[in-house]
Amino acid sequence: MITKQLVGIYLEKEALHYWGAARTWMSWKTMISDSAMAPFGILHGPAFSVLREFLQQISPGFNLQFYFALPRNRFFIRDIQLPAIPLEDALLSVQSSLPLTCHFPLDEIYHDILLCRVPDGTVQALVIYALRKDIKPVLDIFSETGHEKSLKGLFPISLGIGAWLNLQEYDMPLGIMTCHENQANELAVYQKNGCVLSLSWQNGMEERESDIRKELACHKFGLSADDIYAFGGCSGAQVLPDPLQDRLPWLPSVRQNMGGAALSCGLSGQQVILLNGTAPQIRIFHLWKVFIPVFLGVAVFLSIWTLHLQHVVHQRSDVVKALKDETSQLQQQVRPLEKNRDALKKTESLFADIGDYIRLRPKLFSCFNEIARLIPEGTWFSRSSFQGADLTLQGQSKDTLKVIEQLRTSALFDQVKLVGSVSRMPTGVEQFSLTIRLKDVEPGS
């Protein structure tokens, strides 16, 4: 799908150079949509006739843009240097001085203003103007063929060459000498942001005067003689070398077709000059123009994401509710089983106690019989407990020490010891506690 169609045109007296490029979703392609013509070429014939025939073969479209260039000698260019001020103020300043800058009445010319901020922060302005009688026929042809609104640029070809140099990433600043029709020469100086100087003279000018112009341009913008190159068969300087890396491999060389230089103005993003009677305009970057779309985009994204999360949370809530219901049902099913399990544990413990009791019962009977046999008269026990191999007794006797001594004589007892202190009652009876460890019984059993 084609999102933008650009056509660059360079019109000389007897030839028309054109070059078409279409922007798809993925990349640029050399083509002219809705036309049987080749995507680029050179058409020969009278200038205006060839232009009319060319435009008639292209269907008007909302995404169609024309960038139209003429030779430098059709224009007048005046350069003005301004201090480091905002571009809006620079534009107003240059507009106020137009009656003095232009050597024709303003109602006899079409004009536009090119502003370029140079590295030191100052602003270099070029007032570009041409006689209405030279430009009006071109505008009429675009209007007659239905392409009046698609004309986005009308400028000297040197601006297109500068845009092409910028796209190919040549080192700046850079001076370019070109030769145009009627033996006209031009020296243009380019910075990264655009053209800052354009001098034009006829070949008949003395060589010394031509050299002086070059020296002044070099001094003004910090160029050396090695920074000036010849382009398009012009003599007087070294030939412009090819770019280190072709940044536009999908386009033929502008050395073969100058329509590519005109097209480069639409590709470079630099200020485009349009001499059609409209007021000069410059593109100013406003932060709010970026902030508002970004804010709206983020807001829309967050809204969509919030709805998505709400939908996901609703789904997860339904799943959690279903799991809770299922868990509750399982708990109700498991609760009787847990009761059975607890009952089984208690039964196991009871069986173990019973087993221990049965296993130890003969020893306990023997133990109690032995105690009854050994203790002195008047001794009795009120409480007993049996844990492992230890038998704890609480009782009363007239002579506690004698009870201990008698019990220690038994072969059934491994150890007999008094627990705590002995308390004597007013009646003379002693209360005591003692522990008896049985022989042949494991302590943990």
C-alpha cells in the first residue's frame, strides 16, 4: 500500500528531468503510481509543453507531492546574516527588510525565505525571489492539470543538490560549483541544516573576480580551497567524489538525472522553498505537538490495557470462585475421613498402651508384691504412676529412710531414690515421694 507519492522535476529550456518515489509501509520504491511512465527519465522538448504533457499523464491524488526545481539563473538570491535569535524572530526581521533587500517591487515577484542556523548559533537567511512572469506559467500548468495543491516546492536546483548532499551524509560545510544554462556558474555553500550562500555569475567574468568571490565565501564560512568541489561537469575545482556509502541505493545517481536532486528536497526534511505567492513559512518544532499525541496515545493504551486487565480479573475471579466452591465441597467430603483418621490414631495409641500394659503387667504385679513384702508396717501409698521403666509412688510412713533401705534390697529394682523432701505431720507420720526403676525394662518402652 502506497502512503505517499513524491515526484521531483527539474525543468530546463529544452529538457525535463523527473524522478518518482513512492513510500510503502516498509520502504521507499522508485515508481510513479497510476501512470504508465517509467519511474524516472529525461523528456526533451520545449519546457512548458513537455511539463504540461508530463503532468497530464499523472492522476491527481491526496498523497501526491511535486518538488519542482528550475536552474539557478531563473532566481535572485540575497543572503542576510542574523544574530542568535529564534527563527520566528529571524523570519519577521527578514520580512520587514524585503523592500530593501529585493531589487524589484514586491508585487512583481514571488519570494520565499530560507533560514538556516549555523554551528555558532547565528542565523543565515537567504531571500529567494523570481519575477512573476517567469514563474506564473509554471503555476498555471500545475493548476490546469489539477496538481496545484500537490505542488509542495518550487526552488532553484542548487537547494535540491544541497538536500541530496545532506541525505548522502557528506561532511559539512561544503562548497559546490555548478554550471547551468546560458553559461551561468554558481557557488553554493551548504551547512548541515541547508544552504547558507548562493553566488551566481556568467562565464564571461574575469577569472580574478571569480576567484575573489570564492575566497570571500571560504573566509565567511571557514572553508578551504579543498572544501570546494565541482558538480555537473563544471570546471574550476576538483570533482565531487562519490559518497563513502550510498544512502539512497534505491535511486539512480543525480549525476544522471537532476530530477533526483529536486526529489531530495522532499526526502531530506529540510525547509522547502515554494514560490507561489503564499507568505513565507518555516517549520517550528513545538513540544506540545509531540506531547499531546503521545499523551493521547498513552491514555488510549492505558484505557485499553485497563479494560483488558478488568476482563482478565473478572475471568480470574470466576475461576477463583469456582475453585472455592470445589474446595468447600471437597472439605465437606474430607471432614468425615479426617474424623475417621483421628479415631484410627486414637485407636492405635490405645492399642499401643494396651500392648505395653499387657507386656509389662507381670512385672508390675511382681513389683507391687515385692513392695508390699518389703515395706515396714504402717506404710501405705496413696498414688502411683508408671512411665517407661520408672514407677513413681507417693505415700506415708513412720520411717521414710527405712522404706528406702528396704526397697533397695530387692533384686527387682535397679534404682530407688527419694524425690523431693520429706514432710513430717504432727502425728509423726512422714509424707514422701520416691521413684523406683525396674530392672530388665527399657526406659522408653
